[in-house]
Amino acid sequence: MERITATYFIETPYELEKAAAVLAGEQSSGTFVAVPGETEELKQRFAARVEAITPLETVNEPAIPGAVSAKGQYHRAMINVSWSIENFGYNLPTMVSTLQGNLYEITQFTGLKLMDLEVPASFAAHYKGPRFGIDGCRKLTGVEGRPLIGTIIKPSIGMTPEQTAALVKTLAEAGIDFIKDDELLSASANSSFENRVDAVMRVINDHADKTGKKVMYAFNISDEIDSMLARYDKIVAAGGTCAMVSLNSVGLAGAKKICDQGQLAIHGHRNGWGMLNRHPLLGIEFPAYQKLWRLAGVDQIHVNGIENKFWESDDSVVKSIDACLKPMLGGYSVLPVVSSGQWGGQAPETYRRTQTTDLLYMAGGGIMAHPDGPTGGVVALNQAWEAAVNGLSVEEAAAQYPEFSKSVEKFGSKK
């Protein structure tokens, strides 16, 4: 019988084997005490198995509150645990409840993080995965051989539909590939969702008629499911190509329902990521996280950025990009979305460390606050990536490209 395997980083004051066995039992057929129905036959079929334990260091202080060690020692390890597919079938919410449920509450652990997961090949027959992914998003935007260059509507909230549309017109004429609503805006008192779609798509459709280039705009449809479906249909009817969902807010079932519609590329925003990942021994690592959303069908997903404005290290960002680009189930392509305090100055290092242009590279202030305005910002971003692929340093690129040089003057000191 096929099995799903999860890798965990754990910390425990108990013997590693005993702590791992508690995890496997609690998240399958067992509980804190033997019960009459847990027969050997049942356990053989449904009990989780500890497949491997790799001991790491021992520390004197617990990572998070939990059981107290009589010896003042807390043992860390990587463990692999597997479950039969029979336990939950092809049911993502129940699978997540199994892989990430009450195990975080277990007193045997003073640290636990889901690092990665592997699903069997049969999942491909039950989950269609991303309908567009990297190739589809390139086709929709007409961008080849370089990253998609994108930005976020700023101010995040407070602009009217007409003001938003005017900014979109400026950005479209500047050559932008992608624009998105901020995650803080879905519908506000002065910007209803429907009016914003109408105003923005008039500009985008008119620009496409004139130039042949259709800017991808990710309208934030995050809401209750019925409302999200109605908003999705509104975008389709207006000629849009993309919808955005706040993944941690709408959940796997909500996101999958939207992805299953199959007519729009789905931009997955991971706001709230820090509460799931920031602690080194609590939550979930991005390689596991992005696989769940790929199964749900998300086409684009945020990965933060090099030298970002948040807490995440460059190593972590590179690892996230690599995770997105790693093949899954023979396809399931997902486009990494680089964002957070980005401007052209990070492009050379991003390319040096990832060796890919299969990115949606987004800059908010890095475009909007350019000395020549949004037009100069878009030009500078394209110059930065051309320079990065050609192996130029920031200094060499600034000497060659005037718009990028102005970016360096404006943003270089904020590095």
C-alpha cells in the first residue's frame, strides 16, 4: 500500500525513539493509553511508522515550552514518519491534520517542525495541480527569457478604482508585466471589488488592443467561498487573467475550490508566513508548505527575496526558490514570486545564487519611488535583470544603464 512520508526536525528531553513513537501513535491509531479496539491487525494496517531517526545536537535549554528535562538536556533529531494512504485517502485537509495536527501539542516535544513531505505518484491522478504554472504565466504575459517584472498597487488601501486604474495605465505604458492588489485590499468603502475590476480592466484591455501586450493583474478575491467564486467570474467576464488568494486566510479547501475553476492563473500570497515558520523549531518549512499549495493548484507563490525587508535569511529564500523549481509529480510547475523590499540592486545576487529567470520579480517602492517615476522604475528593473544574466555587478550595471543608475542612487544606501 502506498505511503506518505513526512520529515520532522524535533527536540525532546526524552529518548528519541520513544518520542518519535509517541508522535507516530498519536497521529494514527494510538492515544495516551491502550484501548480495546487497537488490535495488532488494526495497527499493522493503519499505524504510522517511524522510518528513520537521525540524531543531531543536544542542548541545555528548550526551544519552546514543554516537558521539563530532569537532566537539563534536550535532544534534537531529524525523523521520518510514514502513513498509509488508506488513513485519509486523497483528502488534503485530513492529510494536513495528520501531518501537522495535535503533534505540536504533545508534551514530549520542546520543538517540532515539518520540514518536507513526499506523496506517492497516484496523487497526480487525483489532483490536477497548477493549471498554468511557469509556462502558462509566461504565455499569458508574453514574457520569455527573463523574469516577469511586477509591482503592487501602493498605497495598499485607500485609492479609488479610478485612481488605481490611472496608476495601472502608467505602469502598463511603462512596460510592466504584472500588477497585483495588496493583500490588505479586497473591497473597501471607496473601492468595491466590482468597480475596481471594471476600471482596471478597461485600461488593461485598451492597452492590449493597442499594443498586443496584456498586463496580468492579480485581483484579490479572498473572502468566503461563494463570494470568491462570484469575484472569480467577474474577472473572467472582464477579460482578466489572474486572481489572488491569501493562502493562509482562505485555507487549502478554499484555495483548491478557486484553483479548480481552471480559467485564471492563481497568485498565492503567503501573508502570515512568519507565524508558521519564523521559529526554527516550530511550524513548517517552505519545501513542505509549497507542495501542499501545488497540490491545491496554485500557479504562483511568494518566496520573499534576497536582502529582503523582513527577517528571512538569503539562504532560506534561495532554498524556497529551489523548492518551487524542483519537479513534483511529473509536472506541477509553480512560479516563485520574489518580493519584499526589492529593487534592481538585488537582481545580480538573486541570479548568481539561483541561476534562473523563472521568477515573478516584484518591486513596490523599488518601482513606484524611482526618481523618474514608475516608468523609470520598470525600465530599471528590466535593465537590472539584463545585467544580472550577463554577469555584471551592480556597479558595472549602473555605469551602463542610466535608469538603473538612478535606482542605485535612490535605493543603494538602503541596502
